[in-house]
Amino acid sequence: MGATERDSYHHGDLRAALIEASESIIREEGVEGFTLRKAAKRAGVSPGAPSHHFKGTKGLLTVVAIRVFQRLGAELAILPVSDVPARDLRTQAEGYVTFAAQNPGLFRLICRVDLIDCQDQEFREASFSALVHYRNAAAAYFGEDPPDRAARIFRPYLASAFATAHGLAHMILEGRPALLFDTPDPAETFIETTLPSILLATWPDRPCEVRHSA
Amino acid sequence: MGATERDSYHHGDLRAALIEASESIIREEGVEGFTLRKAAKRAGVSPGAPSHHFKGTKGLLTVVAIRVFQRLGAELAILPVSDVPARDLRTQAEGYVTFAAQNPGLFRLICRVDLIDCQDQEFREASFSALVHYRNAAAAYFGEDPPDRAARIFRPYLASAFATAHGLAHMILEGRPALLFDTPDPAETFIETTLPSILLATWPDRPCEVRHSA
DNA sequence: CATCAATCTGAACGTCATTCAGATTGATGC
DNA sequence: GCATCAATCTGAATGACGTTCAGATTGATG
């Protein structure tokens, strides 16, 4: 598998092949298992070849990360919208966490700021755009201001809304539920049953009632 | 600096010296900058010496991680308690995030499950115990059941409460606020002013009012 | 004082990212 | 059709990494 055959001395589209190879390596072995040499080998090329197409390992991984953000954004974009803001916010958060759980290696990559050139303009754009629908859903739920898509204005509730999903994603990938709780249900059912219950506790349909006793 | 002098062939307490050295390296250069050879050199010892005291790099970092969790737990334990559950939960979350922001390298370490032996019993114990007060504060806020410290029963609101702080911590360390928002206030004031506003939006003093418009 | 186990050294080995001189070739201009 | 040139790729460096191991050193035990 891998190692696309080659007839000529030149590859043809080594750049794309390296991106593809890197993604599948990260899928199979995680970011920690990724090396530039592996990617080169899988693309059927010598270890020095990638340097002509990317600025080192970080340059290649930055491009991969951009694609991951784009895919995350695309998955969040096609999620259904209802007339219940709470449900929509939960849907977005569930989509976010599900993406992380289903693509653990790639999600870890976009969180490894040491492996990525975070100053890259394309990366910045992709990381922002991926969460446009999430942002809108949060704004609708908290109903404080109409979601101005262009502006990146800070709002406490937006940070709070992002933090919940992002924290859950990290917790799952770090295996924290197993550390914090004697999980009655196995890890497989987490996404299907446990996650919705957490999101429901976070953003209930009805505005909160008195939750803490006197 | 570093490189504790040594008169005899044997070190005396190399184990402690390696832990100490590792911690300061991670403080100064982050987990990514840590290498076992650096730690050995800083302890004034050859690269092969650590193997007599730890099971490889992972063994050493696991011990460091345990100490980090213990320190986090100690910092959360001395936080003030009031008669307002919401305030106490916010205080715990603020303590958690502040610890991460003030110890970025060490916090990243305890999240790098690939660098740590997560099956280590001492590690599991430390990671659970560190959050006892956080858990109690969350239980009091949501007021659903009395905090049973021994049991690790799963509750959706507990996972939700942890996720917020954990997500904020990761977001800060990943520099996401700068990616998501045109931060009006510089990153320095985040902990002092921005973080409290986020936590207040998450867990307000009064039970929530109607927040979303029709 | 002899013995032994614990500890430490220093030199391996294999792998990594990166660099670079030289080989190869696609494309351009004639 | 052919010469030229820049882009591309090879393969062998260089230096750092974790880990292993034979041999040196020494504290402790008897």
C-alpha cells in the first residue's frame, strides 16, 4: 500500500501526494507517529524531496491542518437548523466533538501549535471560518447581538460556548472520562448517548430553572 | 546554571535531580523542548544514567506529571469558599485556568497522553484527586446530589463543568482567542479581566433568566 | 577487608529533520 | 530538432535524539 509507483524521475504532483500521505499517516498512527521521512517514503520519494515543496515539516503539517479545519467547517455547515436555538447550539457542539472523536489524530494536529505555523494567514483564516456556524448558533442561543459574521468581536458567552465543546473534545482524546469517572457505559457509547446528555445539561431547551438548593 | 557539581562517581540522589531538572526544562522550553539527554546533562550525568531510575523518558515524565497534578490539586484546595455556589465554582474554574496559563509547559505535559503512562496507578490517583474541590463546587452549584468524594459516579453536569475550564485552558495555550477574536485587550489582561467575564457568563450568580429571544 | 549489587560512563545503534552537491528532466527559446 | 535553464529529485552527509550495554566505580553488607 502507499508508495505510489513512478515511471519518471520526477513525481508529477509530489506536493499533493505528500499532503495525502501525511494525512493517512496521521489517521493511522496519530500525529506522534508522523515523520517527514515516512511521508516521503509513502509518496515514493527520497527524504530530501519534500523540502522543495514545503518549508520543512512544519510547513507541510500547516497545510494539512488547514485542510482539517476546512473539513471541520464543512461538517458543521451541513448540520440541520431548527427554530430552537438551544438545540442548534447543541447540534453544533455535538458535531464539533464528534469530529474530534472520529478524527483523533487530525484533531490533535490542529491543537499542536508547536507543529504548525500559526502565523500562516491561510491557517488563521481556516481556523476562524470553520466555526462560523458554531458562532452563529451560540449568538442565537444567548441572543445578545445579531451574529455579525465578518467581525471577530469578543463576547464572553462566545468564549464560553466554544470552551465547552473544545474542552469535551480534548477530554475525550485525553481519556479523561475514564480517569474522572467510573464510566458505567463503555467508551463506544459516549458519542451517541453520553455526549448529548452533557450538552443538554449545558444548554437546556428551557431557560434555566433554579438549580442550586438553598 | 544547572549541572549540579558532583564529587563522587555516584550522584547521591539522581532520581530527585532528574525530576527537578525535567521540571525546569519544561518550564523554560516547554514539553516540546524536553529531551532525556538534556535532563541528564542538567543533572550532571551521562545520557545512559537515567535508565537506572526510570522506565525510559515516559517513566520520568509520568512522575513529573504526577507532581504537576498534585500541585494543581493543592492550589485548588486553598481557594476560598463562600456561601454562593456559583462563585465557588467560578473560583475553582478560574484557579484551574490560571494554573494552566501560569504553567503552560507543565499543563501541556499532563495533557500529552502520548508522553505519559496513563495506566500508572499513581498517575490515575493524582489526576482524580486534583479535581476533588472542583467536583464539589460543581455539585453544589448544580445541587443535584451531595458530593460523594469516594465515588466516581458520572454526572452530565460534572463533565460539563470540567469541560468549560479544560477547554478554556487549552484555548489559551493554543492561542485560540487570538485566532477567533480580534482581541481588544492584550493577552496579558486575559486572566485578570477577560477570564472572569467568561466564567460569569457561564455560571451567573442568579439562576439564568430568559436569554434567548423568541 | 572482601564481596556484591547498585550506579554511572561512554560508546555504540537506529531513527529523526535538515542541508546540499550532483543527477535528471520538463519547458522554453531558437 | 536542439540547446539551455530552472525545477525537481537523489543520496550522502551532519548533528541530535532515545535506548542499550559492556565495563568502570563505589557504597553497603558481612
